Amino acid sequence: MATWASLVDRFVGVRALELDRVEPVAWPRTDAPKLRPLANEDVYFFVKRIDNSGVIRAADPAARRACSRSAVTGFLAAMLIIAGLLPAAYNTMSGFTLERLRQEQQALKQQEAVLNLEEAQLLSPARLEKLAVELKMVDPAPQQVQEISATAPNSEARNRMPEDLRR
């Protein structure tokens, strides 16, 4: 690696040496270092193109049996793994279903509470009296009221007016 001093000596220092007639220093020459030979560098591989398109593979029944056995073994192993994981997957899915049903039950309870509140508001005595006044309804006279008991022989409800009330 060159330094500034060596660079300056090349241009300026050489002239100063010529002027002084100093003989340059001779470096002794040595042989270049030799590298170890690369492994198998002296081996030459001749590559010949081979066309195997006309060659037909001979049927090997042992290889066919081994291939089919390995396919069946793989299939059976997969079935065993799936059968082992199936209960856990079923439990997970039923847990999701159970939680969804709980949420649906909670929503239905809230909806039932809202409907009960609306029913209570619609059936309140104050609202019914207000509707009766708007529709001009009046209380029935005492002779118009007929009580029906479940033990009476004619305990069926009547769809017609009694004879004495028609007048």
C-alpha cells in the first residue's frame, strides 16, 4: 500500500537519486509461491448424450406392491390421526354452538322483557278506560251480566243473546 511519502518519492525522489548517481537497490528474485493442485483437476469427463426415449421400464411387481402398501399405510395413518382429532374438533364446535345458543337465549329473554313491558302498558286499566271513553263503551247493567260456572249443566258459552234481554 502506498503512502504519500512513497508517491512523492516516485516523482521527486527519483530525480534526486539520478542527480546523486546512487545505484538503486536490487531486490532478490524468488520463485512465485506455488498453489496446491485442485482435487481431480487432471480428470477429464467425457459427456455423451444418451437418448432414453425408446427405453421402456420393465414392470417390477415388488416395487408396485411396496408403492401400494405405502399408499395404504399413509391413508390409514391419516385416518387414525383424523379419528384422534375428531373428538377435540367436535367439542370445540359444540362449545361454539352452545355459546351461540346462550347468546340467542339472552337476546330472547331481553325481547320477552320488552314485550311484557309493552303488554303491561297496553293492558293497563288507565289505558283501557281511556279506550272505553273514546269508543263510547259503557258498563253493562246488572241484569245483562250472566255468570257461567263450570259445574252447571249448561256451562257452554253462548253465542246468542238471552231471550229476555232482546226486548
